[in-house]
Amino acid sequence: MDWLSFLTLAIFAFALIMVLAGVFSVIFGSGRSRACGIAMSVVGLVVGVVWAYLVGMSDIPPFCDVDTLEIVYSAIVDVLAIAMGAIVAVAIFLVVVLKS
């Protein structure tokens, strides 16, 4: 993975978490935390949309070389594989501990 692919994943993860945290803050917060939640959601959306435009539709030289769909697909598959392995390991651990 090159540096631009890594940066793409990091920025998309940042944008997604900012939007989700902002929505969570808007739903469960009150007063000032709702305003901060709205600001977080807007920042996440702006960063995500701008980066998606740069790597997906622009012809700017360093950004047009990124295969965004392949990177995101690969990251999702990797995270699912890691989660499945971790769940199986924890399940085996719990069975061993509870049976002994």
C-alpha cells in the first residue's frame, strides 16, 4: 500500500467517524453538545466529499492514481476478516475458561 492509499483510508475513516459521532451527539446531546454534533457532522461530510472528489473524479496528478473502490473494498474485507478471527478466538477462550 502506498502513502496515498493509506491517506485515503485514514481520511475516509476520519470522515465516517466524525459524521457518526456528530449524529450520536445530536441525538443524545442537548444544548451546546448538539451544536458541536452538527459541526462535527458537517466537517466529516465536507472532508469526505472533498476527498472523494479528489481521488474519484478529479484529474489532479497525485490523486487520480488512486483506485478508491479497490482500496475501500480491500479495507472492508480486511476488517471483516480480522473481526471474524477475533470473535472465533474469544469464543474459544470463553469456552475453555467456562469449561475449566
